[in-house]
Amino acid sequence: MTDLRHAKMSRAQFFRMMGGLAAAAAAAGCSTKPQTGGTTGASGAAALDLKFVGVADQKTPMDELAAAYRQARAGVTITTSYAPTDQVQTSLRTQLGAGNAPDLHVVYPGSGSAMSMTQIAGAGLLADLSAQAWTKTIPTGFKPAFQLDGKTLMYSAGSSVIGAIYNKKVFQEAGIDAPPTTWTEFLGLCEKLKKAGKVPIALGAQTPWVTQLITYALVPSTVYAKDPTFDDKQAAGQASFAQSGWRDAMEMYLELQKRGYFNDKPNGTTFEQQTSMVATGKAAMAIQVSAVLPSFRDAASSPDDLSMFPLPGADDAASVWIPAGVVVGLGANAKGKNAEEAKAFIDFLGRQENINRWAKAIAAIPLTQDASSTIDPAVESFLPFTKDRAVPFMDQRWPNAEVQPTHFAVVQDLLAGKSKVDEALKKMDEAYAK
């Protein structure tokens, strides 16, 4: 996730330099009982407990690697807990400012949220990781997502994408042989599923972060395929949400609702319910980030029933672009009493075998790769787009932490019939200007 105030590069340059897949995981929220891993302290001290607060799509890899760390370095426990995204954006940031935050915590790349790397680092709250060996191997195009003023300030294991997570059995039962490649084909597929008695798209819009994903999946095609420099123009005051393909994306979002392709009362449906609907075959698909694909598989009777495809946001297949960016990561509390031990754990995560383990757990592309690295078959269909038809998640270049929650709210209002597209985009433009 790029902060162009400190790294002046266009989206096209970003992805040419990257040469691979990037994605940001929007995070699901849940609370869990603490899990522990351990180590001797970096200074050799015993009985030290590190606290970590993250979001739900970090749970599987974090708990696994915390346990591995305990085996490698006895003496330090790592207590992990997980909270919904909206909670960590407020309570955790407040704790950081008050000086009572956990030793390790979730960090989002870019600058578009209260817990983003640039926002936290600007307040001097993230420990410098630049001396760690893994930071020297960060691909050039990824560096703006990890670094500010030349310092590496967060860890992420790789990248993932947004698209349609779908139940292959439901598709087969409805006579659908292949994923769509154009918007018209996608609408036809949804109609076929509806006539077969299935909910075409499960939408859990009660969970705020879920509201943004359909827009994010469409905007690469409706905005950036037509003008890859849109972000630069918007930053310069030469473009806006209201006078761009964002309008098309919002109208396409509402078209899906008007055609009856969502479940009843999406604003009353949670992410967990959305997951269950697709996993059990009640619904055919959900527009989601690939980082939560393991959650869908866990809820299914057979994990192999679930796969993904890019959501085509254009009627010309060659004009379909996808959203991509660095996976949500973590950082060390610069003002924490255990900062050195927290940094030692991140150094452990930076080993190639642990990058591979984290990426595999969330169906991501490893940050760096070796012979043992794998790519989940479910995201292979996205790979042809990543060279020159992919853009980072939109919020990664927004100038403040106001636009994203405004986006959440206006989508919920649109779905509830409380607002029109004009009003929604005006509110986003106003938030962008703050």
C-alpha cells in the first residue's frame, strides 16, 4: 500500500516494478481466547510475555507461528487476541497514543486508515525494523508499503486479491461451466443462479469492512483501466469520486441489488453469516478478499468446493482490471517495554520458511519466494492480471483515515435506500478533502 507523499511513483510504475501479485486484506473481526508461543528473550531473560492484538484473518498464521517461536526459543510467551477492524481502528490507536498498547499489533499498509503504517509511524509509534535481514529482500515495488523515510516499519508476508469466492458445487448444479469474463456474462450467471433457487451473491454488509469490497473489485475496471493516473489527479485536485468511474461502480453495485442478486437484508447480515451461506451452498458466491478464503473453506464440508475468480467490471474482457496490494501486516510498539523482544519475533517471521507459512495460511502470494513457496490454485486465475492490469486497494492512496469509514457508511445507506449515488460520492469527496 503506497504512500505517494514519500514515494512518487504512478500506479503503472508501481506494478511494473513489482512484477508480481499484490493485495491487501481487508480484515474480518472476531475475538478469541489467547494463544501462546514462546522464546527466550533477545537479551537471554526468561518469563517474558508479549501481547499481540490483530484482526481475524491474522489468527491462523499468527497462532501457528507464535507456537513455532515458543519451540525455537523457550522462555517468552506470546498472548494473541483478535478484534473487529472497526475496534482496532479506534481502541488500539487510542492505546498507542496513551502509551499502553500491546507489544505487537496489526498494521495496515499505506495511509488510508487510523492503523495504517504511515499514520502510526508519523506519530513515532512504530519500531524501526530496518536492520533485519528480511527487509533487504523486499521487492522494489513493495517498498512504499513497508517503508517511510527510508525506514522499514511494518512486516507483511505477501499479497492477496479481491474477487468472487464461489462454491463450485453450486455452480455445477446450476449448469455453470466456467467463471464469467465480462460484466454482462456475470449478470447472466447471477440470473441463472437465481432461477436455480440459489442466492447469487452473499453480502454481509452489517460488518462494515465488507461493504467496500464490491466497489473495490469494480473500480479498477471502471476507473483505473481508463485512467491509471487517477490517484495522482485526485491528489492534485484535478479529479474526484463524483466525476469519475466511481459513479459507474456504485451504480453497478446497486444494479446487483435491484436485480435481486443479494441475500435479503444485507445490512443485517454479518461476515460470518456471509461465509456460512457460501460454504454450505445456500449462496453461490461472495465478493471477498482472498485472505479470508481459509475461513470459507473451514466452514465448508469439503475445502475443495471453494475457489475464486476475478470479478469482471467491464464488458470488454481486455479492459477488466483487478484490485491488489500488500496483505495486512504487523508492527512493534516503539514505546513498549518489550520492544526489542517484539522486534526479535518479527525478525523470526521474516525468515523465508515463515513467510511461506504465513502466506500459505491465508492463500496469499509470498513476499519473497524460494523452491518451497506455493501459490494457492484458487488465486492462479488472477496472475495474468498482475503485470499491468492490477491496482492497490483504493484506500492505500487516500490521504487520511476519514474516507474509508465514510465509504462504509454511504454503501450501507445506499443499500438501505436512504441515499443516492450523488450524495454518497459527495460525502466521499468531502472526506477526501479533510
